[in-house]
Amino acid sequence: MEYTKHQYIGGKWVAGKGTKRQIINPANESLIVEVQEASREQTEEAVKAARQAFETSSWPAEVQRRVNSLHQLADLLEIKAEQFAAAETTNTGKPIRESRLDIHDTVTCLRYYADLASSRKPWEKEMHDGTTSKVMEEPIGVCALIVPWNFPLLLGIWKIAPALIAGNTVVFKPSEITPVSALMLTELIDQCDFPAGVFNLVLGTGQPVGETLVSHPDVDKVSFTGGSETGRKVNEQCARSFKRVSLELGGKSPLIVLEDADIEAAVEWSVFGAFFNQGQVCVASSRVLVHQSIYHRFLDRLLIKLQQVKLGDPRDEETEMGPVISAVHQAKIEKYIELGKEEGAVLLHGGERQGETGYYLTPAVFTEVSQHMRILQEEIFGPVVTIQAFTSDNEAIELANGTVYGLAAGVLSQDTERAERIASRLKAGTIWINSYHTPYVEAPWGGYKQSGIGRELGPQGLSGFTEVKHVNVSN
Ligand code: NAD
């Protein structure tokens, strides 16, 4: 990477005046790049540039231009897909096959929103009193888009694509530890037909950059993805001025394995659900609930399967698990593993460091857990899963719903009607029956309870970036 300027404000690359930060490859602890982040003043300049573009450019009014620009960006991204995948793997440690999937989904998301916007029409109806009502969706204005480090580009595009296609202007802030793909994306945006100031990039931490965005009076909407504690602060700050806000937060998602489930498939889905991206996924199935009658058989197969999981260099095509994101995060996960043992749970497998360099942890499995334990209630966001037994559907549902979170859940059974009955009683925004993890760009994504407010993806994801206006005409 040869970037010398790391902020993109008002259509120009600008050298940061904030903190210098070394961006580290978690697989080998080598330096990828040193960036200089934005200062508070530069963050304010980015908001100003977005405001000016919203007020003075033709962007909010020209749907076709927005559609063309998003397709243009998707085309460029598609050409560079392999470079983006490699960069994402270097910065996050995720296996290269997963990074390729992220880039593919990123392109799909851009095209989906471009096509959705071109087919949307205002609602119009003659009312009972002879008047005519029209309902249209308008852009909100300046949107601050803040994302975490686990899917840096994909989660960014889940916001950037609907925000821009709706006619808003944006300031995008990636996580301070994963700015690489955001810089690369911005380079492509710079080559597309976006008016200056429509898209702005600022790098930095929550303080000062994130907080400046969230509290800025000229930001009309904050779309935030991250931890529930940070989300709480963001929500409180936005509430002061009734700023529009959507929050995609943490989870502690259950995967329910019924007694009639195919046991080999159940083990596969459990490992994939819990350890995909090293368990650093908001919807990770970090709690597996298994029917008592197959509990021991399930555990035996799970242990065999875990011996086969390939943990190693994320650039290797065969690798299934890479390192976790950072030394700090590795230590946090290890603390939870110690806590689990102190709480009386049994560490059946894993939880150990692997290799001389890189932040590797072997997949950890806890049994003999009870519902009140912190390892079962709190989001660990790493390769740690708890396994519980249940004896009835009612008990499974009660355990599954028994945390403050409600992001996702899974049910495995050969009886899909029974699984759907269970799904109807689960308090979660996404429920997979006989699969796990796949986000579908056409379907909403988001949380019940403390897992968030609002939805991304699908038409709902676009509505999150619009104000609704009703115009009633009497002749
Ligand atoms: P985090 O909350 O620490 O940070 C998220 C982002 O917010 C980062 O860009 C960070 O710099 C910024 N930030 C921090 N403090 C801020 C503040 N006061 N004001 C504004 N911005 C601030 O989360 P993280 O550790 O980067 O990511 C992990 C979390 O993200 C997990 O809890 C995970 O479940 C959640 N997540 C949720 C989803 C979802 O779709 N629901 C998806 C991915 C990750």
C-alpha cells in the first residue's frame, strides 16, 4: 500500500492531522501500513463537505445518475476483486475463501440497491373523500456510517449502497484497525461519477472521530454497527437531538439441534456457525442447544470434527480458521475462557494459542454450562462455543431466548414444520432452518432486544435511509 493521504474529504485526498496508527497483519504481526487518522477538525470538515454536496449538488435529485454510479463502482470492484480479497485477508486474518465471498457479496449489494432504486415508484391513491394522496421517500441528508472490523468492506457497503442510492451524502468511518479496504474502495469511488463531497472517508477511533460524527448537528442520520455498549452511547447521543439512528449490535445466538436432526449435518453447521471468521461474527451461533437424547453422540462427533478443522495461514486456500483480529482481542477471549473455568464450566476442547507469531486460538468448546454464567450471557466474539442439553421444545425456546440479545438463531430438524413453529417463538431478527450464516441481500438483517434498532439489507435497509413524505391534494 502506498497511500500517503488517508482521508477523503470533498472529493480530495487529504493528509490526516490526527493520531498515527500502525495497521498490523494479525496472521504474522507484520506492519501493513502506517496511517495518520483524522483530527476532530478534519472530521468536521468531512461533515461540512457532505452537507454542501447534499445542499448544492444534483445528487439527491438524480436517481439515474446514482444508479449509474453504483453500477460503475460495482464494475470496478469486480475487476479488482482478487486484490480486495487479498487485502481483506491481510488486514483481518480471515481465510482467503471467506474474503472472496465478502467481495462477491459487496458487489451484489451495490447492484441490488442500484436496481431496487430504479424500480421504486411513489405510492399514489385516490382517497375516500376524492382527494389524492402521494407518499414518497426522500433522502434524509448527511449520514455518518460507522462500522467494525470483522467484515470491513461488506458491512461498509451494506450502509454506503442504500445511503447513496437514496440520495444522501455520507461520511464513512471504518474501524481504526481495519482501514485498508476502505482506502482501496475510496480510490475506486474517486474514479467514478460521484460529485465531490457525496462520499467522504475519515479514519480514526471512537474518540474523537466517531463521537464527533455522532454528535455533529449537521449529521442527520447515524448508521452504526458495533458492540452493544458502544451502540448504547451512540443511541443516547442521538436521542438528544432526535437524530435518526440505526444500530446493528452484538449477539449471543443459539443454534437448536432437535433430536431428529441429521447428526453429521448438525455437527457441520455447529462448527461453521460458531467458528466461521474465528467466531468473530455478530450472528455466530455461540450457543449450541442439543436435545438430550443425542447430546453425547453429538459431542463425540463434534470432537472428531474439531480435530480436522484447518487452523493456519489465512492466505492458504485450504485454511478454515485464521487468527483473531489482534493481540488485545486474543487476550480478551482468553480471559473469557479462564472465566468460564472459574464459573464451573468444563473446557472440553481448545482455547489455546497456536504458533510462534500471529493471534491464533484453537476453537474452544464449553460444556456443563448454566444459563446464568457470563460465558453464556455475554458476547465473547471469538472462537468459543457453549453446548447445552434440553429435553423439550419449550425448554429449548426458553434457553434460546434467555439472553439480552436477539440477533439470530438456527434450528436443525428434519421436520421443517416443527422447526418453523419454534422459529415463530424465537426472539431474533434472522432465523435459519437447516443452515446458518448466509445473509441474503434481498432480506432484512438486524436485531431484536439489545441486538439493535432498525434493519439493514432488503427494501427495509433502503427505507432506513429515507424520510417519508405524504402529500395530499384536494382539487
Ligand atoms: P466497537 O463497538 O468497539 O466499534 C465499532 C465502531 O464504532 C468502530 O468503528 C469504532 O471506532 C467506533 N466507535 C467506538 N466508540 C465510538 C463512539 N463512542 N462513537 C462513535 N463510534 C465509536 O465494535 P468492534 O469491536 O469494532 O466490533 C465488534 C462488535 O460489532 C461486536 O459486538 C459485534 O457483534 C458487532 N457487530 C454487529 C453486526 C450486526 O450486523 N449486528 C455485524 C458485525 C459486528
